[in-house]
Amino acid sequence: MRVGALEARRWAGLVFSPGPGRGAGIRLAFVTPSGERREWDDWYGMVSRVGPHAPDFSYARVEFALDPKSSSSGNIVLEWSRREDAVALRARVAAAGRLEFIGDVPWGWEGRWEEAGPGSPAWRARVPAGGGGEEVEIVAAFAGGTGRSPAPGDSGGEVGWRLETGAGIAEELTMVAAWGEKEPGRLIGRADAWIDGARADWERRRRRVPGRPDLAESIADNLMWTVLIQPETGRLYTPAGRSWIFPIPGCAAGSRGRDPDDWTIFGWDTFFNALLLATVSRDLAWSSLLAGTATQYPNGNIPNWRSRRGGTPDRSHPPVGSFAALRLHRAHPDPEALAAAYPALLAWADWWVADKNGRPRREGLTPGLLTWGSDTDLVPGPGRVPPWEEGATGHQRAAWESGQDDLPLWDEAEWDARREVLAMSAVDLCSYRALDLESLSLIARVLGDRPTAERLAADYRRLAATMNRVLWSEAAGLYLDELPSGLSARVAASNFLPLAAGIPDARQAGRMIQTLRDPARFWGDWVLPTIARDDPAFRDQQYWRGSIWPPMNYLVLQGLRRYRFTALAAELARKGAEMFLADRHRTGMCRENFDARTGAGCGQRFQSWAPLFALGALDEPGEAPDP
């Protein structure tokens, strides 16, 4: 039985699933004294602190503020604890209003709730067992509050239980749901001791770093609250964040202005998430990585994003999957999982240079180099993409492929409509490609595929040589993008990615570090800005126009460690972790990016890869990918 807050909008609630496509759910709603109803996406705006959340789902806690601007950060506190055949959920409310527990069936699953009997403080959910077996029965019992039957239009007509609360006093409502042979009525009286014991047990077991409070905890707490379930397969995965489940293409908007799809997976996000999950759970880390490779299209493309009903067959995302798989295998060796990922990663590597009208698909201005693009004939038709992608230009779709959606460096590149690529050779994609070839070659050796390993290693050497011949600027001391007019003068944090891929020699790496340490360009109290501080676009601090992003900091940090710039790497790791943790302590959030002038969190409130700052501080130099 899968049990947890495994549906994106169900911050406040649980999902019960005995198998793919089957199950039931519990969700919460709150009604203020004025009659304002808070449910579904409203909980996202009210989350004030997430975690702790044990990776074995034995304990979890989340707090909500009815008024996010007030100092009352924990108006509603939810805790739940799962055992083998039962789960207890406790809600503590310190605000006037009405808290409702609603039994429902997410995603149109097979299953139904019903009241156990007139006036009975219990529900029953009957869920098909699958494979022709008997129904699975989930029984829920309550302590506190009273039962009711929600009216249609109120909460959909499902069964419900409610707790009326007053101001100035904390009140509790507890539920125990059990399946198998357990009787929840016999467990409800012990629920408080059960939950409190589970919390104490997790506090004893969880990883801590001496002298560095909240470093490891910040990864586990935030990532575990991002673990969701793919309802049709039962696989656990990690989206870019709970707010990143895209609308169903072609469907009318539902409640709260959108009709969410079952799941949405972003390419490079999910591979970084696997590395983060590796700090708390081997199985969840591999599950997340394999969920990413499973989004692959038949032509080999692992896309920018894909959902159950939509996706981006026209474009991909930075190819960091092999890098993540190799690191994950080194941390948690699993030959079977690595072998399962390998064919998809190899097909993805070949996709970038597969023939397209007589030239490699993403070939840059110089043969052997690469650029970002979008295969226009594969773009889904009108009504089959999210509203913000309707009518997007090829240039914009190529920028989305880069992951750095509005990076100023793309402003200088024209769209080559004939080849359907940006007219440039991009330092960042060439670096990702080199790192991918190198990592995939090592994976091939681990799996005993020597011919492929040698082919990939040779491709890596050719690409490195071409990058050094064409993209290296001795005057700038950096690798620069190639444009039709020559090398670009604009510099981004991603211009340091060749370090992660092992492209420069020791002298060149030293030149690059001079620019990195220049406070007028990149260094400072808050690092690393997306673009140089002396770039006119730096003042925008909008998305990739100046802000500090976790994946770029993390990859540049790997490059510093690879070249044994130990002190500088330690300083970058410390600055990033302190910035991330200070914002988390102040706001309770896990922000998408950070202002490079103030260190303040920006963008989405809860983004899955934000703890990469903490992961960078956890990693030891010897753990860097050193072939």
C-alpha cells in the first residue's frame, strides 16, 4: 500500500494506493468565519514550513498559515505517521473556523468511500484489488469533531468529517485509517502516542552534520515533500515542485483556474532531484532517475518536460542524466538500476547528433560543436500545449531547451529557421555534452560495454579539442559562445561549465578562476550570479537575468573540485549553503532562485532543486566526478 501526500495539490491530505490506477484519498479544507473556503491549490500559498519527512514515510509534519503575512506561522499543523497496515493523521488548529476532512478518489481512480453507518465516526473505502482479487477495504475512524455529508458544489459530495474551532485555543482532530486486519477504532486512542513516538524516532535516526545545523535536514525535508506518485504506474517520482503539474492540454480549466494533469516531469530537474534524494533514500533516488529516463520519446529525446497527456517532443533539456546516474551509482551501487537507465541515456546522447536533413540535429556553427534548437515539425498543435507555450517562437523554444529560459546570451543569437537551431555554438551545451559523453563512457565500462565506452571516450576527446580550438579566448581567459560575427563578449555563470567537463588544461583553468574571483564580474557576498555583474542585464534580477540558480552553482562547484581549487570550492559551497539556509530559516520556503544583490529568495516558493546549495556543502572534494 502506497501512503503519503503523493498528489501534487494534496499538501494537506493523503493518498492510499494498493496498486497502479487504484486507490482513495483524504484531503482537507478550511472554512473561515467569513465563509471563505481554502482547499486544493490554496494550501500551496499557505504552507509556512515543510518537514520533517522521513524517507520511509514513517513520519511527516507540515505547517500552514491562514494569513501568510501574519506572524502566526502555524495556524494549522498536520502530522502523520504510517505503519505497515495503518496510518494516523493529526490536525492541530489554532484559528477560528471549520476544518474539514474529505474522503475522495483522486485521478478518477477505481475506488469509493462510504459512511460506515448512520452516525458512525468511521468511513470505508472499497478499492479493487486488481488481478481478479477481492476488494481492499480501508477503514477510517475519527477522534474529535463530527460527521457530515458535504453538499454537491461544496466538496463534490464525498463523505466528510469536520471540526469547528474557535479563536485563541488549539483544537485537534485525529484520524486513523487501517487496511488488512487492523481495526482503526482500536488504534485511535493511541494515535497521539503513536505520532509523537514516530517523530522522536525520526529525530534520532535522521542524518545530521556536526556543527552544521539544518544542512542535511534541509535536503530531506524539502525533497521528501516533493515525492509524488504516477497514478497509472505507481512509480514514485519528483516534479520540479508541487506547483509544476501542468494543465491537461486541450481541457477546460477546472477549479482554481486549472485542470492539472496526473504528473509532470522536467528533464534536468528530475536528475538533480535523484542526487538530492540519494542523501536520504537509495530506492527513491533511483526511482526518480528512472522516472526521468522513462519520459523518453521513441526517437531518443528525453524532453524538456513530459506529462501523462502532454510534453515537448520538439526539444530536450541539458543532458545531465549520465552525470547523475554515475554519481548515484557511486553513492548507492545498483547494477540493475544502472543497466535499466543505460539504454535510454545512450539513445539520448545519440539523439543530439542524429542526422537531420544531412547534418547533426543540434550542430553549431562549427562542425563538432552544438547549439540549442527545436524541431518545429514535432511541436504539438494548438490546444495541445499549455497556454504560455501557444504561439512560442522557435527562438523561445530553443531557449527553453537550454534550461536558462531568458538568459541574455540568447538575445544575441538569431534563429536559423532552416536548421531550426540558434545560430551559434553554445559553451553550455558543448560542456553538458562533454560531461555526458565522459560519464556515459564510464557507465558503459561499469556495465561491460567496452566498444561503446571507447566510442564515447573518443567523441569526448574530439569535442574537447574542438572547444579548445574554437571557443577558447586567450584574451578573455574563458570559453565564449561562437556567433556568426565571432566570439561573444557576454559572459554567464554557464561559461564556467567547461571546468565540470574537464575541458581546460591547468593553465586555462587558472585563467578562468581569475574571472570567477573578480568581484566586478562574478564574485561577491552572493554567488554565483547568472550573468556577470557588469552586464547591463544584471540589474534585471529576473529569472536567468542575474539571479543565482542552484544547478549552476552546483555544477560550477564540481568543476572547482575537479581542478582542486579546494579553498575556492569550499568558499562557494559555504556561501551558497548559508544563503539558502538563511532564507529557509527566515521564510520557511525552498526558493527557486536568489537575488544576486541581497541573497533573498525569489521565484517559486517551493522548488525541488533548491537544496542543491546544501548538497554542495555536504559533498566532499573526493566525491567529485573524477574519471
